[in-house]
Amino acid sequence: MYTFNDLRDMSAPELQKELKNVRQELFELRITVRSGKEKDAAKIHKLQRYIAQILTVLNAGPAPVKTALKPEVKPTKVASKTSKKAKANK
């Protein structure tokens, strides 16, 4: 199993291949646990978590490109000096 940072560095086809392999491994592990050959059922949870990490990286898409542009400055509204009551009396 790869670390999360290693998964980020992988391409989409590599991630798809890894996902397919891990899902197959999970399927086989479930069968062995149910048949009693494997006693450590916690491995199922670990594989499920690993699958979730792969899917997270796949669905995140490409990393955003950071730009060195200055943020856009919006003009602020100037508050009127007269109150609403003064305007109503005019």
C-alpha cells in the first residue's frame, strides 16, 4: 500500500489500476475471513480506508496552479452623512 502523498504523485491510470487491484484484494479477503481462514478482520477496514484514499485523490482532480497575481481590490461604498430621518423630512 502506498502513502497518501505517493498516491497524489501517481497518474490517473495508475490510480485506476491500483484501485482495481485493491478492490480485488478486498473481495478475496472478505471470502477468507468468512470461511475462517483469516482471523484478522481489521484488515478489511484498512483496505476500505485505502480505497477511500485512492478515490479521494482521483476525484480531487489536478492540483490548482498558484499564481502571483495581486488580489482584486473592490471599491467601498461611502456612507451618507445624513440620516434616514433627515432625508424623509426634506
